[in-house]
Amino acid sequence: MEVIETIMKEHNISFEEVKQTMQKKRNSNGAFNDRIFLISVDEKDKEGE
């Protein structure tokens, strides 16, 4: 939390702004409530596309 507060002060960001951004990301990307984690990603070879 100490690091987060220092970053917020350095960039003049309020805790309310952080909370609003977190909520927007939760709404668009979901949250970790269900403990579902991304393990890996397969990426197609760009030359083979």
C-alpha cells in the first residue's frame, strides 16, 4: 500500500480515481472473485497467418 500511495502522490491521483478505474476494469475485464487464472496463451505464428 505504501508503494501505491507514493505512486498516487507522484502522479497526483486520488484514491477515488483509483477506485473508479478499478471498477471500470472489473466491468470490462472481470475480477478475480472466482479464482480463475490465465495459465497460458497460444499465439499463432505471424508468418503462417
